[in-house]
Amino acid sequence: MIIKARQNHLLIKTAGKFLNWFLRRRFNKLIINHVNIKPGHSYILMSNHFSFWDGFLAAYLAFNAIHKTRGLNGFYIMVLKKQMQMNPWLKYFGCFSISPGTASVNESLEYAAEILNTPGNLLLMFPQGNLESHHIRTILMKDGISHIVPQIRNDCQLLWSSTIIEYFESLKPSTYFHMLDCGTNHDFDFEELGKKINAHHKEAIQKQVRFTDE
């Protein structure tokens, strides 16, 4: 049996404002390369998974690139069940559980699809499934998203961010969010999605390289 989210919208709104303040004190710059956000859709926001900061940074991106443009009704994150059991307060911030290798996996995937049937809801995913350096050239995606998207009945926009951290001139790191519009659930193809993301990720890394041609 999965642990479902029990969102407190006032708590999430307050957390969004605190997150902006918190990250802007710890990072030199947070730069978003925006894409068009479709109205009347739900959203799957995917990103590369490389650090402890990933959840905070992706939430910052969701609030500043999507919520400020279209407004979000709900913010959801799929989290390992053992983490939910250790930190039960996570469900109030939109987290719900998944247990890979158990019979409840399908229940979690169906719950994710049901969330995305409501316009304005956002699901945050890290499709690599494991922590890897953001300098890698190839993103290997787990197939969880291919089980969620076909179950979504209404309109859902798929978004990707190649998130890269650099220091350059500052003692503090700067974060660059290279966003990509990956289409909608109606034209979803898992293999094509992987190709788009990998081509975009290579281009994003190239944009971060100074003076050097590879």
C-alpha cells in the first residue's frame, strides 16, 4: 500500500517563498533558460539527478518557471517508501511513496497518472533513478515514465531541465537551468524522448564550456 500525499497548500506556498530566499543566499546566480509553458495542462518536470540539492533546485525551477507563468494547483514528488516512513512529514509537501520491486509499484504509477489528470498539477521526476555527475554526456532514463504517461487522460506537458552548476568567477556556485519542451502526453514516445533529452543535454554542457571546443 502506498503512502499518498496530503498537501497543505498554504504550507507549500510559504515553502516556495522560503526556498527562493534560501537558495539565493547560497548560490551566486540561478539562471533559467525558459520555454513556453502550455496553459490548461498538468506538468511532468524531469531533471538530471546529481546532488543533494536536486530537489530544492527543481522546486525552485517549478515555482519560478511554471507557477509564476501558469499557476500550479499541486506539487508532487515520488519518493522511496522507506524515506517516507522515516520522514512522514514529507507527505504534506506533496511526496508520495514508491517501492521498486514490490506489488505496490503499479499503484504508485496509477496514482501519479491520476494526479496528472488535473490541470495545474506538477509531478517532479528524476528519470535516471540514481545520482550521477552532471558532467556525463548521456542520460540513461529508467522506464517509469513510460508507464505513467499512457495512463494520463487529459493534457499534460513534459518538461526537462539539464541543470548544471559552475563556479567561474565566484566563491559561490551558480546554477543554470537549461529547459526543454518535450511535447505532451498525446505525442509521447519513450525512445524519442530519450533522444531529445540527450541531444539537449549535450548542447547544454557545450554552452557551459568556455574557450574550449570539444
